Amino acid sequence: MNINEDGIGSNYRTLGNEPISHFNDERVTTEIYPTDFGSTAVTITCDELGYNSGLQKFNSEQEANLFAINLSNKLTSILDSKIKEAIIRRLLIVG
């Protein structure tokens, strides 16, 4: 096997070139689907926070995606901050 070094990490090869989805968090469920007359609907739920966005309708798929991405990121940030808070409390109590 011949190894050619052109710099640090030059031999690294990505096996999966698929981009990471904005909706990859299992704690937040996002549904985007077409509705009547060319509009797009979005429903976002998070059981851990007891959140349900209800049915949100948008005129275009781009608007629906933007809403879903922003809300999904916000809910994920809230969930992550709760985990960080729990870890800090645990460290303070144990330490």
C-alpha cells in the first residue's frame, strides 16, 4: 500500500458523503408534507418538552423548511441545555 502525505489528514477519506440532515435529533419529530393547492404543511413535536407545534401551513416548501429548521434547532438547543444543566448539578452535588 502506497501512502502519499500531502499534509495532515491528507489520507483521510470520508466513506459517507451524505450531508447531515437538520432533522437528525431523535427527540424532536418533524413532519413536512404537501397539502392541497400546492401549499406545504409542517408539524413538529417534542415529547420530552411536551411541545406540539400543531399544523402549520406555508405557501412554499422553502418557507416550511425554514420554519422547521429554525424550530427544530431551537428545541434541540433547549433539550441540550437541560442535559448540560443536569450534568453541572450532578457534578456540584457529587463534588
